[in-house]
Amino acid sequence: MKIVLVGYMGSGKTTVGKLLAKNKNLNFIDLDEYIEESEGKTIPEIFEQKGEIYFRKKEFHYLQEVLLYKDNVVLSTGGGTPCYTGNMEVMLSATENVFYIKVGISELVSRLSLEKEHRPLIKNISDKEMPEFIGKHMFERSYFYTKAHHTINVHNNTVSEVVESISDVLV
């Protein structure tokens, strides 16, 4: 079984993925961590030293590697992963269990406001500008996110409730 989680940063893909993997007795892989381990550098270091084009090529390579060679896995992707290099098509063809974890803008703003120092993309965005920034990004990315086989709408649900919603529709 392969389960792929997509969604905007702060949507809970990693947290949900870890609990889902535990409950289903599957392996958990965070794609960003997998890339960092494989490259021996953090993602910010990769961006700084090699550039975004290099990173996106590697992201595509490692996404294919995980989906081709790893079984019984829950894969949490980066927020931008579905939007580049045919990544969404790779995910959709690898499994029928691609889930979009959809969280509303106001909830994302409150979650991400607490994590700004750990999120390079929003580190320098003021709290006042966050809703517009996230809303614009969500609009741009929704085309890719909504291609997922399943959408899980999160409305202040607990992690366990989100995991249960995914479990209920697993193929």
C-alpha cells in the first residue's frame, strides 16, 4: 500500500502521516527529510548552493525513487511538490491513495504564524500580510492539489479525526 499526502505547508501532512503510518503499520517518509538525507544537505542549503532548478530536479528524482521502490509507505510531500515537473502525475499513477489535506486560510495563518522562523517562504512575511500571501499561494496551487484522488477538509479537526477520515476511504 502507498499513501501520498499533499497540501499547503502547515496543513499537517507530516503529523497526520506519522499517525496514519503507525495506525496502519506502514513506513512513514517525509519527502523533504528523504531529500536532505540523500543529498547530505538541508533544503535551504540546497537552494542556496545549487539553486531551485537543481532542487526541483532532485525532488522529482527522489519522489519517483520512493514511489517506485518503497512499499507499504505513507509519503508526506512538500507543499510545492505537486506543482512542479509532473510530480502530481507521478503520484497519481503510483497509487490510488493520493490525499489532499485541505485547511482553510485562517487556520493556516494561525498555525503558520507560530512557525515562521522555521519556514523560509514566510519568514519575512508580516502577520498582517499572511492571509493574502497564503490565499494567493493556495489559489495558484489548488489546481494541482485538487487533482488528488481524495480531499480531506480539515475544519479544526484533531489529527486522529483526520487520520480516521483518510482510513475510511483508503483504496
